[in-house]
Amino acid sequence: MSCLPFLDFAQLTFTMDLVTLLLLVTIILFLANVLKNQTQGKYKNFPPGPKPLPIIGNVLELDMSKPHKTFMELSKTYGPVLSVQLGMRKMVVLCGYETIKDALINHSEGFTDRPVEPVTAKLLKNNGIASSNGENWKVMRRFSLSTLRDYGMGRKTIENKIIEEAECLVQKIKTFEGKPFGNFTSINAAVANIIVAILLSKRFDYDDPTILKLMAIVNSNVRLLGSPWIRLYNSFPLLMDWLPGPHRTIFGNIREFLEFIKLTFTKQKKELDVNDQRNFMDAFLAKQQEGNPESTKFFHNENLIVLVGNLFAAGMETTATTLKWGLLLMIKYPEIQQKVQDEIERVIGSAQPQMEHRKQMPYTDAVIHEIQRFGDIVPSNLPRATSEDVTFRGYLIPKGTIVFPLLHSALRDKAYFKKPYEFYPEHFLDSKGNFKKSEAFIPFSIGKRSCAGETLAKMELFVFFTTLLQNFTFQPVPGAKLDLTPSLGLTNSPQPFEICAIPRS
């Protein structure tokens, strides 16, 4: 019996693959044309934007690593309400504080949803608070806000925990004895311990393998979720599912993270006393046992797992990143660091910094606000989706459209900030040196989807920052070049840097 030579078989395989590819492209083009015809009426009077190419949309025109930069440039041509298309998905971008406020405050009902992002939807579904919609989101947000308050958020009880944790962080940094260090996991762990105390009534040592693993997973996903590869995955999920890449790492990270939470609450459920609820997780488990329709429908295990994961990640990442920006900016601008330390000495002395001191420390307060503004931690904001057809500023935005209220554009708004691209604490000081608010300062976003942990984050930033500068003078490593360009990721974090913490006598 004869058989094809190896070379002929390879050629045959290549020919079959080529035919399959051409057939796939033909089907995609046909479906794209059908979709275009079906949606022409749907997207009539849609916000303007660059003309998309078939299939890929505007992918080639966007900086997929830092899309907010491209959006800002496009707004110069198309105005503060513009559209782009990634793959087959049409998106709307809102630029400038006034536009964002108009959408998220004055038209809040139309912009309350989150889009279904393929990279996370498979595992998270419509659970938790960060990416859920509809009644589930309302119930989980209401429960989260009330329970976080019950367990100390914004109150003296949690402030005392932050003060204690700040002192632990000081002792850890003292072990470096003024020598250069660039590993900031202790800062991440200190911040993480605050939300862990609320969620689980627990504290981890900074070198505990469990907290190190959880932080590594969160940091990895934050970095990967902002990568061009993941943006492409969300635009072309059917194609990308066939390819290797970071999305597979994210799937594994999420599964591992959720499994840890599942094991934790399974153990805690055995110890539950509904008459002596110790923490957030106890409060959720107690709701499960109420037996009413709401508890049955919403307070199930899957919601608990994702909700705790949402709060842990959000409670650690952005605050720790802001503190790292604070240290980098203090060594970049030592004269500003000195002014903060002078105010600390004048107002607090050697006492422990507390929130009651903040009103007497306008310069320090202004510096912390400017760190948040300049750091621009979540430049593109977490995306929204229209929950209904919305008529906004003369345009029709259909239900389900992805919307980016660009926080970067608000925090860099020239109408509100004199030197938007410079680190300038005077943005938050009046002519007499008193602290002044700016309504365009919205690092936690605004409206119904604003950050649920804003109050906690503000308390952490003040206590940790002032405690660190009370105890140390931070200096750069001799000869180091300080780069203020953010690294890539879902959040803007500083590039890796080393620092010297010199104890203050």
C-alpha cells in the first residue's frame, strides 16, 4: 500500500490550513457585513470618532498599552464625547471633568452598568460588586457599604488599626538601616492587613507566604489586565481563545485566588455564631441563614467568594500604589518632603498621627491630594456600560455600549489645575496657604459606581504617609535617575525604584 511522501503531506496540511483560514475570514467578513447592516440604524447619531476598519476597528490607531493617551489626542479632533471601535465593539469615551460629571451625576441612571468583559466573565459571572449589574449589584453594594461601616470603615476603631499597622511598617523599614531597598511588599502587606482585618479579623506578618501569594496574584492580574494582549482578548475572544498568552495566566490566577477565599469561608462557616459576628465574612454568612427570598437569591457562596476578592484587591492595590508614588515624589522633590516634615513637627510632634490632625495640616493634606492627582492611578477608569438607550449631549448611545469616563482627563483638566502635568501641591492651596478642594479631583470616580472604600482609603493614606515621613527622611540612591513615567498595567504604578529610608532622630 502506497502513502504520500512527508513533504506532500506537509503541503497538503498547509493547503488545508490555508483553505480553513480563508473560509474563516470569509465567514467573518460576511457576518461583519450583516452586523453592519443590522446596526446602521442602532448607531445613527452616534458620537463621532475615527473611521474603523472592517473586523479590527481602530486597533491600529490606538496605543493599546496606554489607550487614555490616544483618547486625549482624539478628543482634540472629535470633542469631549467621542467613539472608537475595538474589533466589533463600539465604545464611547468621555473627556474632561464637566463631561464626566454630566454623565455620571446628571445622567446617572443611564451609565450604571459594567460591560461584560470576556476575560473575567467566564469565572466571575455576575457575582460580587466590581463587575456585576442589575439587582445583584444593588444588593451587594448596599450590603458592602453598610457592613464596612459596621466593622469600622471611617470610624475610630479602624483608625486605631491603621495606626498600629503604620507602626509595624515603620519597624519593618527600620530593619533596612538606611540602606537602599526596592522591595515594597511590606507596604502592600500593611495596606492589605487593614482590609483583611475588616473581612476576616486577621493580620498577616509581612513575610507570611499566604499574604505574599495573594498579593502576587493581585499584582500580576492588575499588570496583565492593562496589557495590550488582554485588550485584544476582550475584543476578539473567539480568536484569542485558540492562542496562548497572558489571558491563560489570568484565568489561573483568578481560580487560585477564588479557591483560597472558598477554603477560608468554609472554615469560618464552621465557627460562625450569628449572635457574635466578628467581621464582614461572618455578616455575609449570617445573611445566608436568614432564609428569606433575598438571602436565598443573592447571599450564596459564589457571590461571597467574588465579593471578598473584589474588596481585597481594591482595598490593597490602589492605596499601596498611591503610597509608592508618594515616596517616589518625596525623593524627587526633597524640598516638598521637608515642608511636610516641618508641618508634622509643628502640629503632631512625636505623637502618633491621627485623622484629627489633618484639619491643622493643610500643606500635608494638599501634598497627599496632589500625589493622588499626579499619580493618576486608574487613568481610564473602570469602564461603564449604558443600562438603557441614553441621549447625551445630542448623541444617542444605545443600551449596552461600553463607556470610558476618562479620569485621566479630569485629573489633568486645565480648567481646574494650573499645571496639570506637573507635581504641584499648590493646586490644593489658596493664596493664604489654606487647603482648598477642587471638584475635578475625582480619583475614586463619582456617581453610583464610585469606589466603595473611598473613606477607608483616605484614612489610610493620611495616617500611613504622615507616619512614614514623621519617622524617616526618604532619599534616592546616589546617582539614580528618577523616572516618573508610569509602568504598564490596569493601574498606573511607578517604575521600579530603590530608596533609602534615613531614620529621623
